[in-house]
Amino acid sequence: MTTQAVGFGPEDQGGGGLFDDFDGTITGARFVPFDYQGTRDPVTAMQLTIDNPDADEPIVEHYPIGGGFVPNPENEQEFVPETPADAERRVSKRCKLAIFSNEAINAGVPASEIVNNVGVFVGLSGHFLKKAIGKGSNSYEVLVLSTVTWPKGKAAGKAKGKATTTTKAARKVDGTGVVDEDKAREVLVAALVANKGTFARKGITMIAFKAAKAAGYGGAERAALVAHICTDAFLDSGGDDWASDETTISA
């Protein structure tokens, strides 16, 4: 029996794979904990969802901002200092968020639009490519906009109010669309134990992420649990398990 060889010409090629030079549109932007696919401790990163007509699914890219910052529990498109001691900390110009922002300005986004809310990037269309940063062993690549269509179809930088989970993965658990309340409560209780019984409410996103990861949750289920735990309704429902006020969660 002769095995048919697999074609790899243009007509035989499908979607998928790595995309580092393409036209696309940013459809989502928010700050999330990012652990480099489980290889490092989590840090806060901007997560962009990019629609590429040539890809089977939207592209999700992360832009870490380093330590000392956490996602704002009141607006996922902003980040805040992790502790009072971090209040004067500035974002490094070498972090991927800063590089993406500066390249977006070079591509045509007005610098006045880029302040403290990544909602400004949602709706941007343009050409994306990987840019090499640094040299030798310290080099790395960042997916940036090289050209951009501006103005966008809607006003930029106007995202306000409470955070809302914007990805399907964060709303969906095992196909049910419902977060297991008992699992969420177990994760928060474990987080309190890990933090000696108390932590600042504004740090809930990163703390919940670490606790959910330690409990063995991953992927869409972990994202959904963390998103649910961060809601005011859940944090205020502690009962006998925990107490909460505007600034603190405690056992």
C-alpha cells in the first residue's frame, strides 16, 4: 500500500501557526495575571485579543508590565500599585506594554490618547509585526502595530466603570457557562490561608490567580473562577468564611 504524501503548497495550507506579520483588528484589551505558560510566577500583563482574518481563532498576546502592579479590580482595563510602597513606581520603558504603546504612537495613535486605560486600543486596525528588542542573550520580540488606521470608528480612551470579563474563556467553565460557587469559595479561603488571614481588596486578582493555580485549576476554568471571585457580589458574600470591607478581605 502506498501512502499519499502530504501537500504543502499554497492550496494545501490551512490556518493556525505563528503569526508575526499580518493585518488585524484589536477586539479586546485588559489586564490579567500572566505566568508565562506556567513557567514563572505570575505578573500583571496587558492581554490583547486580535482578530486576524487568516487565523482560525483570534490571536491572544500578552504584554507584561513587571512587578509592583496588579489589575484594577474595579476596571480590568487599568492597573494599580500592588502595595502603598509601589505608589511611586513607574512602568519600565523596556517592558512590553510600554514598547507596544510607544510603537502604536509611532504608527499614528495620538500620544494624548494613551494615558492609563488600554481600552484605547480596542477597535484599532492596522498591520502587526514582531519587533526585535535588544541584542544577544537579552533580546526578545514584541508584537506591535507598524501602521494603524486612525481615527477609529468610535471614541478612544472612554472605557469607564466596573470591570467586565471580556473573553469567552473567562465566562465559561466546562461548557456549562456557570462558575462552581463552592470551588470559588474554596479558592478564596485558600488565598486567605496563604496570606496569613488577610489581604488588600485591590490585590484580589493576582491573589485569586495564584490560589486557583495552586489548587490545580488552569485554562478557562481558572480564568472563570478568578473573574467570579473578583466581583463585588462574591467578595461581599463571605458569611462565616470571610469578612470584607472597601479595602480588606480577612478571615
